[in-house]
Amino acid sequence: MSVTETDADAPAVPPDALMPRSVEEAAELLADGAVGALPGWVERCVASACERAGIAPAELSAPAHNAGMRCAAEVGSRLRELLATDVDEQQTTPLSVLRSAVRFPTQVLADGGVPVSERDDFDASRFPDDPYDLTPASFADIDPELGPIGIAWGAAKAFEVLQRRRIDTAEPARRIDTAEPARRIDTAEPARRIDTAEPARRIDTAEPARRIDTAGQR
């Protein structure tokens, strides 16, 4: 498909969806859009697989609808939890969470006895739990309007991470200020000593020793 055709066929997306003011706002837009799109995606997956197998889609429309509602509740909850997690702590991606939703249409098709699709070895090894080849390659595969919202979220997350890294590298490392002299004992203060100028106390030798007067002895 040419660029002109892509631009012409692209769905109208509200400007706010393309220009979120924060990563939190982008995450909320993505979560709301995905939860709203999942029921219809499940039903379309079931219908397309039925058509490829030559089965009337109407035969599985009711179970497909029910599966779509369960998918929106269960996968939507996991998606909101991920997007509410700090960007530095997210261990997976929103698209990976959404790809796990493939089990809902798969179960409907398997229960309805729909033959599986032929797949190449690469897809079979990469997505072994997707025998009907339903795994979305992008947000737009779930819903065309979800594509721009997913791109906006990715850009907002990248900007947030970049800003944090810039702040971290701009803060100088803390160090001990060597300009401040180390505390020391002031050597200008004389050590305390015993004042040798004060004479030691002694017995005054000028005082005659007391003695027994031997002059009165015979």
C-alpha cells in the first residue's frame, strides 16, 4: 500500500490522542482504546477463520461475542496494570499483553471444530499457541484507530526515560570538599605542664633539728 493510500485510508484520530501531555495520559488513552477494541477484534478473528475454513461465521457469533467480553475484562485488566507501572519497572510491553488475547478466539474456534490454518515453520515456532494465525503484529491489527495511540504512548515513554537519564547524568557526584581543612589539634596552644618556677615544698633546713640536750647529763 502506498503512502498516499495509507494517509487517505487512515482513520480520524482526535488530536489529543496523538499529543498526550504525559506518559500517564498516553497510557490511559492506550488502555481505554484497547479495552474498547478487544471485543470486536475477537469477533472478527472468529469470523475470518470461519470464512477461510468455509464455515458460516454466524454459527459461532454468540460464543465469539461472549469470548470478546471476557477478553476485554481479563486482558484489559492486565494491560491497565502494566501501564500503571513505572516505565523503568515495566517487564513487558502492551503489545505482548494484547497478543496473549489470542487464546480467546482460538478457544471459540477450537470448540466449534474449525480446522486450523496452515502456517510456515517460523510462525509455528514463534507462536505455538496460535494455530489459527491470529496473533496481531501491531496495535493497528487489533483496531486501526489503536495504531496511532500506541505510537503516541511509545514516544511518550521514550521521552520520559530520556528525561530521567539526562537528570541523572547532570547531577554531580557527591564528594568530600577538600577545600575544608581537616580538624586538628591546634599546635599553637602550649601543652599544659607543671610550673617548675614554683619551688617544691621541702623541709626548711634553716630550722635546727630537735635534739636531746646532753649538757644536763652526768
